[in-house]
Amino acid sequence: MNNFYLTVFLAAVSQTALANKNSSPNIVLIMCDDMGFSDLGCYGSEIRTPNIDKLAQEGVRFSQFKNTGRSCPSRAALLTGRYQHQAGLGWMAEVDEHRPGYRGQIDKEYPTIAEIMKSGGYSTYMSGKWHVTTTGGYDSPNGSYPVQRGFDRYYGCLHGGGSYYKPSPVYNDLEKVNNLPDDYYYTNAITDSAVCFVDRHNTENPMFLYVAHYAPHLPLQAPEEYVMKCIERYKVGYDVLRRQRFEKQKELGIVPTDIELPIFNKEFGGKRPSWEDLSKEQQEKWVRDMATYSAMIEIMDEGIGKLVDAIKKKGMYENTVFIFLSDNGATDEGGYIGQLMSDLSNTPYRSYKKWVFQGGTSTPFILTYGDRNKNKMKGKICNQPAHIIDVIPTCMALGNVSYPDNFSHNDLEGKNLLPASEGKAIESRTLYFEHQSSCAIIDGSWKLVKANRDEQWELIDLKTDPFETTDLSAQYPDKVEELESKWIEWANTHKVFPLENKPWTERINFYKAKNSNQTGK
């Protein structure tokens, strides 16, 4: 080939690569923290989430999307596309147990979603909660900070909790941010940094933006003017609101219309209290706390509206895909009143964050194209099972991105959800769960589940009993044995064993005493 034709050929290749890069959609992945299945307006709630609802109305909502049941494991699965134990975060980032599957941060042998998308020509940004670096590694960068794992820019907190007004430490890339302003509020700061990344983005490259909101995780903190806007709607109590949410879910097609709303007495030690059973003081606390929780979600939704506006102003909206989900179900960590709040938030499901019953592992999941013509199931519900490990394959398919050559483990178990978002069937598979020795397997319509390693398995037929009210294990012992064998095989091949059942503080202290090196290296 002479120089002239070589020049023409190389120019054509270059133009093709540029065209492919420019045609790849921007992806905005938004995940909130500890929000229940029914806490969005588009999933049945009285909480006012017009911006998220609009995304849902334009796109598709999944009714059977599952997470891992807890923050760190869900983030590890989201970021690596693998079950959390495989990625090294089978429990929490609070301690490195120095045993496979439980290192307290994501393993460097697996690329993150940012590293994958970056290899495909994307500019990558993250704003918000990280929580996949070992707590002992916060003093200085240990190789697992966001900008060390594929993100071009990062703003937020590495840890999993703390004040909304004075979170610490806050990082800007690798630098700690000191002297936060007096009017600082973490949710707004997450929004503002995400908007800043959009404003400064060079549109020659497609954008991958991960917005990891801390809201509505405890502590319950929100500006008073937002709380007061929500107070009145909660004075009717949780029994009325729970019924209203359930009926709206039926209207939306999120739950079957021919099924009754269950009352979960077992979770309350035998009998769930009615609203009238509470004292006046308890009712007032529930109203106030629920209004604050609602305000925290509404502030987040307001920020998502600002982010969408920034993307429109940048001229990127038509070529942007939005994905929204929660990391796990609502929590009962707020004591008795907190449990009654989560009983509403997780409507109609059983149990809470950190257990792998439906209430702990069920999350809203919304996928929306800015280009309305690409939303094949506009405003509809997808009832196919999906899992948080499916996010990476879906993003790779959106961006036509391949697995990076410099990582050897390319055996992703997740599925591309784009066909499902278009109304097409995706290949059925078995889903597995374990957190803090709460275990489950979903195989077709069957679910085998238990609260912890010392409890007996419960066998549930999700087709007739999606709310896990009736244990069929005594009736179908062969099915229990079959599913238990499958779960054990998965656990053996995914670094799950041995199961640990120590309480939170005892577990952390035990492994810190056993292994003094807690730097995550």
C-alpha cells in the first residue's frame, strides 16, 4: 500500500473510530441508599418524586430487580458485575477479615465499571458514596480510591455513613476537603459536583457518570423547611398509607391485582402493632421521622432534576441513558419506630435491609433513554427477574464496550437487560444471595431462604406467594434439598464459606485483633 492510500486508509479508520465514540450514549447511573421498594411516586408512594417519576414515565420500570441486601456488597456487585464475595466484599468495608471473599474492599483483579467504560473511550466521573475501600485505608490512598479504580474525577465520602451537614472525610479526587461551608448539605453537594462534572465534560468523548446518593440513609437529617412540607401527609398513620401504596402499586401493575396485602407479624415478635396501638408520643415521633425521611428523598429528587437540566443545557440529553436504583431495602436500624417506617417503605415485602427476604433485596430499577424514540416500553413495567450484577453488562451493551484486555477474568455472570427493557425475554437463570449468613436462592418461581445460618430454610412459591408468607418446606422436602444443593455449590465456588454469624461489633473487633493490618493493602 503506497503512502497516499495508507493515509486515506488511516484517516478512514480514525473517522470510523471517532464516529463510533461520538455515537455512544452518555450513561448516568444513579443509586440511592437504604430506600424502600415503594418509596418513589412511580412505585406507589406519597413521597413527591416528580423528576424520577418523569424518567420512569418515559422509560421502563422493573418490578423484580434484586440487590444483595446491604450497602457494601451491593456496591461491590454494581461496580464489578460479580457477586460480592467474588469481588472481595462479602460482608462490609468496616474490616478486612484476611480471608477470601471478605477483604473489605473490591479486588484489584476485577475491573470496575469505570475501568471498563474508560477502556471503551468514555470519560468517567463519580459523585457521592464509595464504601468499597477498607475503613483502615482512609488515611492515605491505598490503590482502591475511585480515581485509582477508573474514575477520572471524584467527589464524595469513602465511608458508608455519617452526618449530612458535616461528613468527614470528604474527598475531591485524592485530596481531603476541609472547612465545609456553614450551609453544607451532603445531598446537595453530591448534586452540585455531578452538575459540575457535566458542565466541564468534553463532549468529544461519551460520558459515564455514577451518582451515588447517601440519602435516605440514617441519620434522619433534612432542612426544616423541607420536613414541614411533608408533616401533614403522615398524620394518618402507616396503616392507611401502606394500604394506599399497595392499591396504587396494583393500579400501576407493579404487584398482582388478585392478591391481598400481608401483615408481617413475625417481624415484630408475634404481632405487628396497628397505628392505634401506639401512644401519642410514638405517633408523633413516627410522623416527624417519616416526614424527615420523605424530605431527604424529595431533596435527592430535586437534585436529579437539576442534573437532568444541566445535561439538557449541555445539549447531551437526547444521547443520554439514565439508570436509577437503590442499593437495598429500607432498614429497621432506627429502632421500633424505624422498623414501623420501613414496614411502610418496603410495602408489600417482608423484612428489611441486611436480610435477603424480599424487603431487603427488592429495589426500584428504572432505565430511560433521553431519546424518546428508543424507549420501546415507555411507561411500562418489566416483570422479568433482574439483579444488580446485570448493570455492567447492560452499560457495556449500551456503549458497545468490550471487556478490557488487561484483565483476565471476563466471565461476567450478569445479563444485558436491554432486551428486557424492549419487551423481549432474556435468558432465565438462578439468582443467589448471602449476607451476614442470611441466605437465599431464587430458581424459577421457587425461593429458598433463611434469616441466618442457625435458622431452618423456608421454601416459598413466589408465583402464588410473592410476599413470602407461607413456608412450603415440609410439603416439598425434595425441592428444599435440590435448591440447598445448588446454593451450596454456588457458595463453594464464590468464596462464600465459611459463614460468620458474629454480631457487628464483635465481628469487627475479632478480626481487627486477629489481623492488625487494616489498610486494605
